[in-house]
Amino acid sequence: MTLVDTSSWIQYLRRDGEAEMKEKVRSLLLDGAAVLCPVVIAELWMGAGSKKDQDDLTDLSAVLRCLQMSEEVWECSFRLARICRAKGTPVPSSDLMIASCAFSHGVKTLAKDKHFETLEEYRDLVR
């Protein structure tokens, strides 16, 4: 299972999105390995301006598993925030929450966003 970040979904859903990322997301979808979380869904809705965008997002939300933001996920995000702060690596709170959701559920992440490379380095520190 792979939690697909908003940055990857944007590439996948755009007509002119990056071909390599489109293929990665497509492959996860075909394998039944792509999952969402509430933060990703909220971010995608923020950008869903057209009727087609809204329909695509509704369809994705209906068929993909959504990982829940349990108390464990929130606690993980607090630990991750402290680690980032201590290491001097500022990361947006939404990325902290998405990564923490993946870490807590024991799934991979797929992101075009460079923050996730940094966060992935801290995966073992938040357990």
C-alpha cells in the first residue's frame, strides 16, 4: 500500500502532468495499492475548481481506501514536528500529518514534494 500525496495526484490528474509520475500513480491504481488520507482529500478539494475535477475527486474518494487520522497518527505528527524542529528542517504541517499517517499505518508514500524525502529519513525516529 502507498499513500499518494497531493503533489502526485496533481501530476496524475493534470492533462499535462509529468509522465513518470502519472505512470507511477496509474500503476498503484491498477495494483489496488493506492490509498488516501483525509488531509490529501482536503488538499485536493481545495484545488478542484471545475466540475470535471470535482467528479474525478468524488470518484477517487469512492473507490480508494482512506487511512484514518487516529490518535496514534496525531501523536506521530507531534513527534515528527519536534524532530523536524530539532534538526532545523521546517516542513508544512499538512506534510507532517500526511507522512505521519503513512508511518502510523505502515505504508509507503509517493510524493513529488521534496519535503517527503526529508520526512522519510525520519520514519524510524518516530516509532
